[in-house]
Amino acid sequence: MYDQDNEDAEEVEIDDTAWMEFLEDALNHLLVYEDPERFLAWMRDEAPEMHPDAFPEVEPAMRRAMSTALGRTLWNNTPLPSAGLRTRPLPKPQRNDPCPCGSGRKYKACCAQIDAHAPALDLRQEDILPLVLMQLDDEEIDRLVEQRRIPPEALAHLAREILEEEDRPERAAELLEPLFEGNLRRLDHRHEMALDTLLDVYDELDEPEAGEALLQRVIEEGSKALRCSAWQRLAVIRIEEGESEEAWEAFHQAAKVDPDSLSLGVLEITLLLREQRMEQARERAGVWLARYRRDGIEDEYLVELMEQTIQDPEAAYRLLFEERDEEVDDEEDYPRRH
């Protein structure tokens, strides 16, 4: 939650679950009225009592200052639906202004010194936006989509939540399908998550033909980033169908389109493990891990998968496939659109 921006700031550890529960509640209060004064009053007077585990154990003056600073940071970085998902940041308090904490004292005589030495809060608009969207109803989302206010990554994140948490694949498809209408060359890497999510939606709806048709369109008409993603997804589909030769052909096509794609390593290891080629998987994982380290790649999932495969390919196989295979075996009929 916090970054140390100066040497006087102390590292603050907050439980992730408690932090997310607080953040969702805070955004709910913020969005109900979109009134900064009401929101900051809630942050000062109620939030620390309602969510004690989300705030560090410090003396009351520091706690009040930190909750106020956190409230201001949240407000300043929250895209507001009434403003077309733009922010309305508050001005920084001046030394002789009344302190935002509500003490009645001047800022310079109250929280100014505390703010100067408090940990900086790592909250960005792009991280808050998906949480904001999940607070809105379908009508409000549709209005913002029509106004083209929602970036494709945030829309994909919302669709993923609707698919997995709300079990509404039809609604997820309704949000994502318009992105892939018309000229696909205009789409870039920001649409990769949307493509992947929409393909998962078609799987959930038991509409494989729709997924195959979309993949074919992207391969033929899409941008470089999307074509690479489409070939990789096709490789996974083919290996799951037992079509090994076609899977490897799709892998090589993806590598041809974008040889620098980091996800190619995951795909290659996935294909090798699926074919039970454990020693080759171990060898190739070593090559990919060396490349990641050489290039300064710190993606936790990529590094851990390669390390796991080097250490124990069988365990890596179980991690990738056994849970998925059990889900497929137990699966009932998929919902279908009518």
C-alpha cells in the first residue's frame, strides 16, 4: 500500500484482505455523493473505527493525519462517473489554511509536519478505475461505454469480474464484443486482455465456433500484438484437443509475429509439459529463466513457473493442468445464449 519516498518514512505493512475490504467500502462512500468534504469526514471519523486492520497502529494524531492523507489521495486519484471518469483533485493545503484533518488549527501547526514524514501512498488511477466500475450498475456502465470513457484494459477487467464473480457471461460478451467490430488493425496491446477474456466468455457459453471465428479474424486482420496473442491462444486450444502438430505450428507462428513476447516462454513450457516431455521442459525453462534475468524481467508468475519447472517438472505439470482437468471432468452443461 505504501511507498517509502523519503528516509524518514517507516515501512507500513497492512493485511491485503483488510486493505481491499477498506478500499471497496471507501469507494462506495466516495461514489454515493461524490462530495469530497463528506468523504473526508467519513475517512477521519469513521473509517479507522470500521476498518481498524487497514490502518497502522500509531498514536491518535498520526492516525488522524494518515486517514486524512489517505482520504485525499483516494479522492484525488478516483475517476468520478459524474465527471466522465475524470478526477477532480483537491488543491494541496497551504501553510495557513485550516488543517484538512478538522482539528481547527492551521495546517502548518497541525498535520504539515506529519504529512511531510508520512509514507507515500501507492494509489494510481489505473488501479482504482476497475474498482470504481464494479460499484456501478449496468445502465451507468453502458453510458460510459457509449461515451468511450472506459479504457479497454479496465473494460476487460470488469468483464472478467462479471464472468467469474457474477456468473453473467452474456453480459461480459455484451461489453467486449463491440471492441472487435470493424477494423482490427486499430487495436493494440491494450486490447490483449479483452481478447483473452472474450475467448473465455465464449468457452463458458459453449460457443467454440464464435471463439474460432474471432481468432481467425484477428490472425488475418489484427495488429501485431493481437496476432501474437491469437496464435498463442490457438496453440493452447490445439494442444488441449490433442492436436500436437497444429499446436506447435501455432506456437512458431506466434514467435514469428513477435519473438520478444514474454508469454512465449509460458506457452512453450505449457506445450512441453502437456506432452509429458519433462526433461525438455526443464531445459527450456532454464533458457527462459536466464533470458528473464538477463533482461531484468521480474514478473513473479513467469519467474516462479520457470523455477518450478527446473526444480520439479511433474509439480509444474500438476500446477498447470490437474486442477483444470478435474474441473473439465466435473463440468455440467454450459449456459447458452438464446
